[in-house]
Amino acid sequence: MNKEFENVIATEVKIYPGGIEVRITTSDEAGFTSYLGWIDIKDIKEDKVP
């Protein structure tokens, strides 16, 4: 099931050698917050990090 989310924010970021994990959440108009999970970004190259 595909669903678009609005108001998605990163609530926690873990940086470690070789990658980044980002915890993401979203909230609706009523203010209810939903935990969406972690995004694991691996193989970050030093020359590509701003």
C-alpha cells in the first residue's frame, strides 16, 4: 500500500562510520504522531558529504 505522508520529520539521527540512520515520524492535523521507522543510509562517501 502506497501512502503519502505530510509533515514528516527526522526526530533522531545516528551517525556512525560508514552510514547514517534517521528515525522519521509524521503527524496529522489533529496532532497525533506516528512513528514511521528508521531509514538506513549506508556507504556515505566523505567527498559527497557537504
